[in-house]
Amino acid sequence: MSSVVVITPLVIAGWPVISAAVTAAVASMGFSVVRAAAAQPAVAAAKGEGRNKVDIELDESEILASSVSNEQIVVERDGICATFSRDERGALKLCMEGESHSKADLKRIGEDLVNRVTQQFVYHRVVSELKQRNMTIVDEQVAADRTVKIRVRNL
């Protein structure tokens, strides 16, 4: 007997879990982490004028508050700076900036980043739940469109 389960992402976690998902996802896209810590005012002041900027918010997300209220992760690739942070409502927010890229390009790249982070988060959450329920992963496949198929056996 087999069944197919389609998972709809709902991202609710603390900053350390989100940070791990962001770090894994951005590395797979060629970005490198510049800073993963509390926000520093000097960095915001160092950003140049004339840079295009796009803000993207991840729907259905809630980053649980921690003792540090302004956590963020800054990553860069090819003149693009992406800053993951928690907005005032607690949702995961991505700010994309770049001088030589249009707002449309930044938005497309940013949405790709958010999708990868969501997929990474959901994948790790599913695998953790399967292990907690004593299920064995029999096979995993990643299709060309990055769809992940996991076959499990319930013992």
C-alpha cells in the first residue's frame, strides 16, 4: 500500500532553525554568508545610494521572538546583497539590494531564495518528524524541477 502526501509549507520556528535553513539554502545557490548576527547600524549606513532595493515577505511564516530582537543574516553573490530578517509582525522578510540589477531581477532572485529556504525548512522538518515517529526513509529523489520525493516505511 502506498500514498502520496503533498506538504504545504507553513514556516513557524525560532531564529536558530530559520538560520540553519537559510544557510543551507543560500549555499546551494552560490551565495556566501557575510554576517549572521544581530543587526549592526554601521552596515546599514555603508550601503550606497542608487542601489535598487526590493523587499519580499514570506507569507505563512512566523519567526518566534528570542532574546535578540533584530537578528539577521546577510548573504552576497555577484553584487547582490540579500538580508534575511524578522519583520515587526514576526514574519520572515528578505531585502534584496544590488546596483547592476533591475528591481524585477532582484525580485525574481529573491523569490527563488525564499522558495529554497522554505523547501529546506520543510524538508528538515519532515525528516525530523519521520524519525520521531520511527519511520524509515527508503528512498529520496530530487527531480530536475527541485521537487523532492521521499519514500518511507512505517515499522
